[in-house]
Amino acid sequence: MSERVDRINELYRKQKTVGLTEEEKAEQKKLRDEFREIVRKNMSLDLGNTVIERPDGRREKLPRRGK
């Protein structure tokens, strides 16, 4: 994952200085999409393991919001 983030950042810096070729733009889009998907999955897993502790001591899992 770190290599992916490093490459995304490298392409971003290059885009801001000299610009990107069409292949690099496509690579940048692909890497960003993959990164977003990983972040979404991790967030979903984290939220799935989150519990709320009520004042009376009850513990409840977070309810899932609809798709």
C-alpha cells in the first residue's frame, strides 16, 4: 500500500510541475480508484466492529445504514 501511495504522490507532484502523459493520467486514475476502494473496505470493517456503550451499560453494534 505504501508503494501505491508513494506513486500517487509522485504523479501528483509531476502533474503540478511538468504535466502528465495520457498513460500517466490513466495510471493515476487507476491508482486513486484502487486506493479509494481499499479505504472504503477498511472503513466498513472498522465500523462493523464498532460498538456503542449505552449509559445503562448495554453494548450495541452500530446499525448498518441501507444500500
